[in-house]
Amino acid sequence: MGRSLQSGNPVIVSSFHSALFHQFFVILLIGAGLAIAFNVVRTVQFRHLKAEARPRFPTTPAWEYTEPAARRILRTGFGLLWVFDGLLQIQASMPIGLPSGVIQPSAGTSPGWVQHLVSSGLTIWTLHPVQAATASVWIQIGLGVWLLVAPRGVWSRLGGLAGLGWGLVVWSFGEAFGGIFAPGVSFLFGAPGAVLLYCVAGLLVALPERAWATPRLGRTLSAGVGAFFIGMAVLQAWPGRGFWHGGVSVHGSPAGTLTTMVRQMSHTPQPGYLSSWVSAFASFDAAHGWAVNLVVVVVLAASGAALCTGRRRLMLVALTAAVVLCLAVWVLVQDVGFMGGTGTDPNSMVPLVLLMVAGYVAMVRLPSRVAVPAGSPPAQPGRPWWDRLTPAYLLRAVAASGALAIVLVGTAPLSLAAANPNADPIISEALDGTPNVVNMPAPPFALTDQRGAPVSLSSLRGRTIALTFLDPVCTSDCPLIAQEFKQADEQLGGDSAKVEFVAIVANPIYRSVSFTTAFDRQEGLDRVPNWLFLTGSVAQLRAIWNSYGVLVQAVGAGAMIAHSDIAFVIDQHGRERSVLADDPGTGGVVAQSFSSVLLNRIDAARHA
């Protein structure tokens, strides 16, 4: 009673891995189909060439710009990051552990409106953990592959836009806007959120290639990073935020903010050498917190000012200093991002370095023009469009289509789950076990309902019965179980007239009709027409408890009653079809999930 799901629950983990395997198989089938389509188009093209006995494409060269080096850095760098993030999502703890281990803590100190927004997205994940976790895997891997295989053209820009869109979703609902609205925001702790930097990169990749033809875009990007550094330096230097003192308490305040954070990170599971580095830095900051913060403030302010000048030599020195600072923070403070707890990305320093380097390269290395074969011959009447595609473009289009298919494999089940307000049955099954399917005559009963009318099993023939045992004065599990049954009835809709929800009193002391009617009013069950709460004499009740295998006993000198949390589904012919544990755990999502399981078993009994 009162149990809750653990992140490593074997039922959830097994279902998660099984879903990943099946979706991977679907992706392989899609890849095979695209490969066949590519070869079919190439075969048709070749036959047309052979039949016409003429060159496929004109030999007159056309002048095109190569992909800008800065854009290539962003596209490949963030493509690899997206793939890596997707692989991190395969961790067994993701379906259950991500909400409590990552999302809730990130929003815990944010304003109420941020927490409300995050909770709306968190609801989808908690109701459908397997679908949400698998979707995160394939969407992020698909985005990464998309960026890697599409170096230029419309497909490449669409990949950038897709990364921007998904990044905004993750930044808002998964990172609580990177904590920028929470107290204690700091460059050292990952502000403004790693995924926002992914969004910036996606936007830059989505720009037309002509935007990279001049140094202007590089100067703008470098100046933006510089302004960000200056702002972070001001926050880092602001008095009273706990960064100027290390391990020494000031005016009754706890140890320094940075020292406390790093000490916590050093105790998370990670390789021994990394833990020793982080622990050593925590000790150093505890002893020299003022000096450490001074170095961070000076490097941020000076580098930011230099990046804003647009002077190449000065920017190169600033870039070098900023990269060194970022790498030091990444290892010694952020614990390489994914080592501390349920890591989902390498945190903010690596993407920030990519943006800085790309900004500088965009200034000093402009794209060059090269002679390449013309992309396709002029359109000719009667020639199909696929016959005018160059092999290179066709290959890029097929590869990008495959990446898009990977994204859709994740998006489709997540969209369906988001539209379903009912919790997935796997949650209840993970807590209480899979329902036991049986086929035997249900033990008879003849009792009195909450209105004083006689009710027997035989009088309910022709209707499917969902039966459980409740204590009318219980204040813990029984009200939750009653709500599970009520939710199941609401989900039945027009079919509710064919189903009877029945509870039998599981208390030898408080068993009168007055207690059952009071319980019904309390739980809103007095307005449910197909709800029955049955009671009788102690002898009658004990006989029924024994026949259904329900344990009922007084605990603590009669202060409370302990009883089995168990439910039965009986078909319209009076035969037991399912036996379910209905422990509601901590309520909430588990209770909603049980109502889905109960509905499934009711439907199976109705059609048996």
C-alpha cells in the first residue's frame, strides 16, 4: 500500500526497450524501402540514357558556392550532439526517472507560471512514459542524422528548422527555459540552457546560404556571444549571490554557491579520475572562492568585450581564453554534463564553444566559388521529373527523407499519446503486476446495497461486473480505489449501462448502510447510477471474503482495517474473467492507469 514506481522498474524498462527495438525494426524497413526507391530511380535514369544514347547531363559547368566552413561546423557539430543526446535517452531510467530526476528539479525554483507550463508537458510524460521516452530517442537521433546527411539545399535548411522547433519544445518544457527565470542563474551552471544554443544553431543552419557570403553574419554571431558573456559576467559579479565566498559561511549563509554545487557533483556516479578532479576543484574553490570567481568574471567580461569589437586578432585571443574557460567549467563544474545523475546532454559548454568558433570562422573564411556540373538539364516536355535529378541530389534527398522518417517514428506515437488523457496501462501493471486471466464461476453473494435494496450475483446477470472490496471509513487507499472505478465508468461513456461497478464492505465493525452512503457522498459515487456498495452481516461478509480470497483483519486494536487491494471482472454469465491487484500506490497517475487496465479487462470480458 502506498507504493510508488522506481526508475528502474523492470516492467517499464522491458517495455521501453521492447518499444525501441520494434521502432528500430520499422526504421530499418523504411531505410530498405528508400534504398530500393533510390535504385529504381537510378535504374530508370540509366535505361533512359542508354535508350537515347546521349549524355545525361550537360557538361557546361556552373559556378556554385561551397558550403561555408562555419555552417559546416554548426551542422556537423550539432548533428553529432543531437545523435549523442538521443543515445543518452536510451538509459533505462529515462521513462520514470526523467520527470523526477531532471524536469521537476529544473523547474523547482522557477516562478509559478514556468512551473505550470512545465507541468503541462510533464503530464504527458508521466501518463505515457514509454511513448514519451522512445519519442525523445528517435526525434533527437533523427534530427542529428538529418543535419549530418544534408549538407546544403532545401533539405539542409529544413533540418535546421526542425532542430529549432524541437529545441524550443525541450527548452521550454524540459529545461524550464534553462532556469533563466530562477534565482541563482549562472553561466557556470548552464544558463541560458543548453538546448537554447541548439536552437540558435538550428536557426543559423536554416538561413539561406547567401547569408554566409559576407563576414557580417560572423560578426553578428560573435557580438551576440560577446554580449551574452558580458551579461553573465555582471550576474557572476553581483554581490550576495554566493559566488564570492568559497567554503566559508558569510553572515549565517551556507557555503559558497559554486562550492556546494561542485561538491554535490563529485558524489554522483562517475569514473574515479573524474570524481577526483571535481572533488579537488571543490576543495580549491572552498579555500579560494573569491579568486576563482574573479578569474571567471574577468575572463567573461574581457572576452565578451573583445568579441564585440570585430577586430580579428583581438577576437582570436578572446576566443582562445573563452574556450579554455568553457572546457574547464565543463569538466570541473558541469561534470561533462551527462555524468551527474540522469544526464540527457553534455550541458551548455560544448554547444557554446561550437557557436563561438563558428562565429569567428564565418568572419575569416568566406565560401569560395567552384565550377561544378550543372545540377540538371533544362526541363523538356514529356520528360518525368525524376529523370532530371542528379545522382548527388537524389542521394541527399533520400538520406534526408530517411532522417525525417526517423523523426516521424518518434513523433507519431508521442502525438497520439498527447491526445490521450488516460494514463497508459503499463504504469499500473508495473506496480501491481499483469492481470491474472481466469475462467471460473464467480462465488455467489447476496447482500444489501447502499439504498437498502437486496442485491445478488444472480440478479446482476446480463451485465459485466467490476468488483472490489472497500472499507467505508478508510482514508488512504479505499477512496483512491473508488476513484479508479469512477474514472473507468466515466470512460465507458454510453456503454456504462452494460457494466456494474460493485464494492463489498471490507470492515467487520463499520459496515452499516449509513457508512456506505456517507462514503458514496464523500467520493461523489452517489451520482453514479451503476455503482453498488454492498454490505451485510459479519457472517455474510466473512463468507464472501473467504470465497474471494480477500484478507481482512483489524490492525492496532481495531484502529484501522487492513485488507487486500484486489479487483475481479465477472462476465455477464457470472464467470470470473480477470483478477487484478488494485493497489493505487500514491494515487494520481497510477490510479488513472489502473482505470485503463480495468477498462481493458471489462472489454475483454464483454467480448469473451
